[in-house]
Amino acid sequence: MNTNMHDDVESVLLTAEQISEITSKLGAVITEDYKNSKNLVLLCILKGSVVFYADLMRKIGVSCALEFMRVSSYKGAETTHQITVLLDTEKKDIAGKDIIIVEDIIDSGNTLSHLKNYIASKGAHSVKTCTLLDKPSRREVNLVPDYVGIEIPDEFVIGYGLDYNESYRNLPYIGILKREVYEK
Ligand code: IMP
Ligand code: MG
């Protein structure tokens, strides 16, 4: 890793301005869809979506509560993937509420697919999913997110919350990571 994070970026996929436009559009659609909801809860999936989440919530014109979960996904010995909940929400904050799960990126779809079922099992009134980035070509399960910022090609991306080994989350744009950083 270079001491200057920017030197590890192959190319910029989305500038801060482009991300802001995408986030504004998503916020407008969500505002319209939830204008009659009195129980909207934005559920942030830590850590990757924290930057997107902070921007998105301020583009939503409907009053909402904020909740946080932290999960890790791993590939078990079998082909089925599982998620481990590292930080959970309380059932009372989910039951009867209109939940939007906010993710940074969907790859295989395993994380979000498990989370949707998990949140539904806590008695949510409704559960929808919102992701800034989607890599549909990588999908392993049948998961179609309700709100998608933008579909991207199968590249490893960093910045705006997304990491490689916990680095690069504080880049203000989304970039493609140089292969030499993770292939050596
Ligand atoms: P899924 O369960 O395969 O959909 O994995 C989603 C998670 O994998 C995301 O929340 C990210 O943490 C991580 N991930 C997938 N693709 C990328 C990427 O290109 N850059 C950084 N993290 C990624
Ligand atoms: Mg993540």
C-alpha cells in the first residue's frame, strides 16, 4: 500500500459529484414512496455503508429513525454462505416498522438476502433494500434490491465507505483498486 491512498487507485469510477447526484435521486424516490409512513427506519449495515447512509438520510424528506447493525459474511465449508451478526438491533426497534436496509454494495447477494429474512423475522411491517452499488453479474442468489444507485462492472472498488482490508474507506470518491495492491 502506498502512503498516499490515491496512488493505489487505478481509475475513478464515480466522482464525489456523481455520487451526490445518485444519492439525491434515491432520496427523492424514497421520500415519495414513504410519504405516508410514520414508522420509517433506516437500517445502516456497518461499516461499509456509513458514508452513503449519512448522505442518503439527509436527502430523505420523511421523518425516520436510525438503526445500525454490523454483520460479517463468510463462506462455510458447504457452498451455502452465512452471516454472523456482530452488532444487532433490538426487536422493539424493528417490530411494526417500515425498514429500509441500507448497503454499500451488493455482490453475491448473500448478505442482504439473509438480512432481509432476519429483519422480517423480527416482525417488521415491511422490509426493503437500498444499495448504492450493485454488481449484478456476481449474483449467487435471487435478490433484486428495491433501490439501486448504480450498477457497476465486476471490479473491486474502494472509497466512500468501501474498504480493502479496512483501508480506503475515507476516500471521497469511488475508485477501482489497482490489482497490484491485492494480487501480490
Ligand atoms: P455479498 O454478500 O456477496 O453481496 O457481499 C456484500 C459485501 O461484500 C459488501 O457489503 C462489501 O462489504 C463486500 N464487497 C463486495 N464487493 C466489494 C468491492 O468491490 N469492494 C469492497 N467491498 C466489497
Ligand atoms: Mg459491507
